[in-house]
Amino acid sequence: MLRTMSYYRIKQRALALGFREFLLRSLPAGATLYVDICTLQWPVTRIGERAFFQFGAAGGATREEYFSGGPRVREYLARYGSARTRWDPPSPDALAPEAEWGFDMSLLDSLRALAQQADWRLVEFRFEEPESLSFFAFDTLREWYCDEGIEPRHLVVDSFVLLDPYTTMHLGALPFWLVFCTEPSARNLTRLLQREGRFEHIDLMLFSHGTEGVGVVPAREWQTIIASASPDARLCGVDAKRFPRDFATFVRFDEALARRGSERPRMPLPAPLSVQAFDAALLRHGSRYGVAATLPRAEHVS
């Protein structure tokens, strides 16, 4: 992949004019502005005042494997015909917000200033591991459904950019988002299924990134995981034989999920979750999963 691809990621350190105008148009005085802050950091090499080179990322391989190697790295490189036994990246000299998920705290100053100017209530919630929010969201949406008289027995497992919240809610299904198709994500899904027991239906999306990297879980193992928790467990828009090179899944997954809705009547969307209910859920569930919330007192919220 590195012969043909490279990644250049930009983090906003101040609120851009377009975003500022959008917020001012959309939120009245007294509204609540939520800021979700992923505190994940990664060792980087500084190459400029505001530029860093990050080797590796959150996923299957550990930081130690990226920088020091190990048996899984040796096996991976040998499988792809490399004479190397480990990578030899530049020595890191700093820690920075992880390129894909980490929040640059400089942006928070702009958001706080705008919230004060516009008379908004600003709520921050912080977590280190991106999938911590998946457990919190699962519990919060399950309570929301139950309050609306919906008994959710359908699980939709999202994968990286493969997700369709609108169709998921029309199915009366609970979502559980995974960062990537790697072992840490498989462990979190297994943890959820062991805790929750059986579902009537499970749909699992698998993001294809092109290579059997360190810690990538094969499609057949994902099938085994979900089959243990449902008599109707399917890979959603996935060609298991082509994974992780099944790039057509990017255009198939939403159609496959929508077909689920044709098998039974689509459910109306539940009534919107109130700010008060979401705040209460943050306090009730957040700390169990490493999600720490700062909730200012609410005089009037919308």
C-alpha cells in the first residue's frame, strides 16, 4: 500500500469561519454544544512548528511492535516477501494527538469562546480509546428505545466509515461501532456479546483496507463471533472471500442493510432524545467506559 498511498491529516487548531457560521445559524441562545474529545496520543517525530510524522496508528499492531518489532511483525514482513525483520522508523521525540482520532486541544479555546459569546452551554466529554464511546452509545440508545416502547433485538455492528445510523434506527436496531477489523475491536465486540447474550439478528460490516496487516481478523473469524450470539448473523454487504480487498463493500453495505428493512416493516424513528436525557446518560454510563463528562449547570437547555 505504501508504494501508492500516503496519508496527510490536518487538525483544526481554531474554529474555521464556515463552522463558526454554521453553529451560529443552527444553535439558538441557551442551546447545548457537545464536544467529544478523544485524548489518544501517539509517539511522533516533529518536522516543523505544527507538523509531525506519525509512524503507525491505532489498530492491530501495538506501539511496541511498530517501533521495536516482534514475532507478528517478522511473520507479516516475511509473508509479503520483505527481507526486513522489523521496521526502522524515525525516532519519536514528542507525543501528539493521534492523527486519526486524537483531538487537538487548541480547538477547545475557540469553542469555549464562541459558546460564551452565543450564550450556549458547552459540555465536554473525554475518552482515550475511541471504542469507549461505542459501549456508552449502545447503553444510551438501548434506554432510549425502551423508553419509547421498543425492545431492540437487532444489533448492527459498524466498521470505521461503514455506518448508516438512519437505517439502523428504522430497523429498531442497536449500533455498536468498531474502529477497525483488528483484534482489539474483535475483543470489544466479543465482550459486548458475552455481556448481552443473544440477539435475534446481527449485521456486521467489515471495512476493507487492502492488506492482511498485523492483527487483522479474517472474515471467517468475524462470522464465528457473531454466529455465537444470533441464529441470524450476517456479514453486511461483505464478500468474505475477497476481504480485506473487498472494496465494493463501500457501495454495497448500505444497500444490504436497507434490504433488512424490506424483510419486515420499517419502524418509525423514536422521539428525539432530549438534552436532559443525554446528560443523565453521560453521568450514568460514561464513567464505566472511561468517558468523563464535564456538565455545567443547565438553566435552560435545548
